[in-house]
Amino acid sequence: MKNPDLVIRSRWVVLPDRIAPTSVHIADGRILSIASWDDAPPGVELIDAGDAVVMPGLVDAHVHVNEPGRTDWEGYATATRAAAAGGVTTIVDMPLNSIPPTTTRAGFAEKLAAAEGQAWVDVAFWGGVVPGNTGELAGLLHDGVRGFKCFLIHSGVDEFPHVEESDLLEAMPELARLGSVLLVHAELPGPIDRAAIELAGADPHVYDTFLRSRPRESENEAIAQMVRSCRETGARVHIVHHSSSDALEIVAAAKAEGLPLTVETCPHYLTFAAEDIPPGATHYKCCPPVRERENREKLWEALADGTIDMVVSDHSPCTPDLKLRESGDFMEAWGGISTLQFGLPVHWTSARKRGFTLNDISRWMSAATAKLAGLDDRKGHLKPGYDADIVIWHPEREFKVETAMIEFKNKVTPYDGMELFGVVEATYVRGRKVYSNGEFSDGPRGGLLL
């Protein structure tokens, strides 16, 4: 049997079915074997993590990098450094907010050229479904995208237009034929347009005004539509950044029916509550919105029973001026929350209080997300043959989020100042250490997963 070139061991190694004292034997960037704790061959580099947790690196399947075109919002170098500092070993980049968007093969080629040589962790890519680009989908898959995202409502940027039901009836049979997945921003404009009329003259500085402007009905109706389309076309459907607890019954029924439907939610929906957001605090704005406390607790219940499959960051940054912090106008500010570096401790801080385990965290943030992106044959688990993507962290150590420690480009996040559990000590990508105790490797070591 081949000898390892690196052994990482701990008393707390998160394996697919248990947590146990284990040595992870690594050779050529892949896991060679899972061995007993005391199995450390002489002459091989040994990283003894002691009582720190050794866990599969996170696969964050919802990240907006924005390069090229809006690199002042976020770029590959800053985003992937933030990922490494947060124990994320793979990100999957969303197709919009960059210029051009990833909706054509030519646009994807520009995206790849921009990313080349800048990644501190591994990067995969989603393509986009927009009106009229069905003919591009097979080529984009051939070039290496992992699936496709669409919006049922204005995306926020004009170069990534939303689709109507007629567009989906054209694109989804092609996706079914290709065996690909459609990621859906599930809000319909009808309920939002009606709310706008009712809210005319309401104070835009009060969070409740913004919350009522994106009613649950918008999500509920969109998810019901996508369940119908999933049933009619056979295409796999994935609901991104789910926030409305009212629609969970629809999701559960679709899953019970056997439809190929999955759902993600985000740390901000599981952490914050609308009742606690101060006037003018536009750094909490995202779409769909953070909803009420009772809604949050129902999302946790849905995670527990499997109705919601996974947790992703939806890292959606912008330049500070677009958040309109000085005016505090929720209705005009850019909607998006920057989370990438802090997704693990934020989610763990809330999960541990509710009795969830490290295996739950790994399933929601590594295994399920890797499967969504078609990377589950090499990412998301500590298993022989898998990439040696590993995070070493301390779940019971506390730290305070401070601006100086933030690695993503624009240091605006509602997590600034929060006390969190879960300190990341080190991050390994394919067996190579890329981050350790606030320091990074001597250069980008991530790859583009095509």
C-alpha cells in the first residue's frame, strides 16, 4: 500500500457516521486511508490537532464573487482568502453580478480567465438561465459549469434578466435532458407589486416596511410554481436562500411525492429576527428578507426533519456606498449580506444552543452542498479517495468579529461585533495548508473545478 506524505489526527474527527479519535492519512492531495489515532508511520509529517475538531472542509455552494466587471464589490483573491479563513475549501460561484454574467460560453470563458491563478481555495461555477439562452446550456455544461441559476423576479442587475414561466418551459426540458439542476431565486413579482401599492408613503427607514414589501406570498407562490414545473418537466430543482416558513409544507409534500427538489437556507435566516433589526440598519437587508422570530424557529425545525437540505452563505457583497448606511433607506439600499468567512461559526453558534451536532453541521455545510454541485465523489466527506479538504477548528472557543480580521473585500456585515463560537485554526485544500491562525500560504493554491 502507498505510504502517506501527511497525517492529520485528532481526538475529534468528523466522519460520515460518527466522531472518533482518528488519523487521516493523505498522499498526493487525496485521503489515502482513515486509520486509528495512533497509526502515524515514522518519517511522515504529522499534524496532531489534539482536541481540536478535524472536519471536512466546507463546500459553500452559493457565493457571489462578481469578478470580472464588479471586482470592486468582490474578487477571487479576497473571496477565496475569506473562504480559507472560515474553513471553506470549495466555493461555487454564482453567475450574476459579474460582467459579463455566466449565461454564454463566451461569458464563462471571461470568468475563467479572471479567476485563473487567484484562488486560495477550489472554485466551481454555476451558469445562468435567462430568456433566450437555452441554446447555450449544453455548451456551458460541456465547458464545466455545475448547473444553472435563474430568477423569477428582477435580479437586481439588468444584465441578468429574470425568466417567465414560458422561458422555464423552454429551458427545463433541456436541463432534464442534460441531467442538470436548476437553482431558483423563488420570489414572484405579483405579491411584491401589490405590497408596493399598499406601502406607499410608509417609512423606508423602518425594517418592517421592507419586510412587508417582500411578503411570504411571493416565495410561497414561486415555490408552488416550481413544484409544478418540476413535476411537468422532470428537471431537478433547487430552491436557493429559502426564508418563508409558510412554504415548507409545499416543499415537504413535493419531497414525499418523490420530486427531485432540494432546498437551502442561510445563516442569516437562522440567526437574526426581524423584530431585532434596528431602524436604518441596512446591512441586514437581503432578498428574500430576514423574517420574524417564529419563522426562524420553523426553519430550524425544517432543517432538523430534512425538509431543508443544506446551509450556504449566499455571500452577496457590494461596495459600502450601495448599502446607504448614512441615509438608512431600506427600500433603496442594495440587498445582500456578506457572510463567507463567518458562515461556520455563525451557524454553529445558533445550532449548538439547539442541540445539533458537529455531524449535522458537516452534513448541512459540506456533504449536501457538495452533492448539489456534483462534487460528492471528491468533496464533502473524509473518505479514502476524496480530496484532503480539511478544516481544523475549536467549536467551544469564542471570538468577537472585528473589522480588522475580515478578509472579504468590503468590510460591511451584520456579524461585525458579534460574539461567536468556533475558531478556525487551519484549513487544508487537497492536503496543502492554505490558512493557519491568521496567516495564509505563500500563494494561491486553489484550483478551478471544471
